[in-house]
Amino acid sequence: YGDPDEVLATDWIPSIPGVNAPGNYETYAKDPYSYKAKHMEEAMSSGGNLYHPDVRPPGGE
């Protein structure tokens, strides 16, 4: 029921330093909460646009 590309699309892929994001996995693994808390704070302060880039206002960053 729907376009398979849309139905099976990935909305969000968590960033993990040293795996799919810049940084060192060993540092991240010692305290993942601090990394995730900082990342979520950045996302919230951007109005959520890091997670929903298609709803950005025209000409918006």
C-alpha cells in the first residue's frame, strides 16, 4: 500500500562517532549519553530541522 521507496525509507539514522559520523568510537563508547544529549540539544535548538529537512522554510538553512 504505497510507494516501496517511501514506505521503506529511513527517517532517521542515529549518528555514532567513528561508525557513520566524525569522531572516535572509543571516546563515544565510554560515555554515549553525553554525546547523545549534546546532539539532541543541537537538534532541538534548530527547531528539529536536523531530523526533518524537508519541512524547512523556503530559503531556510
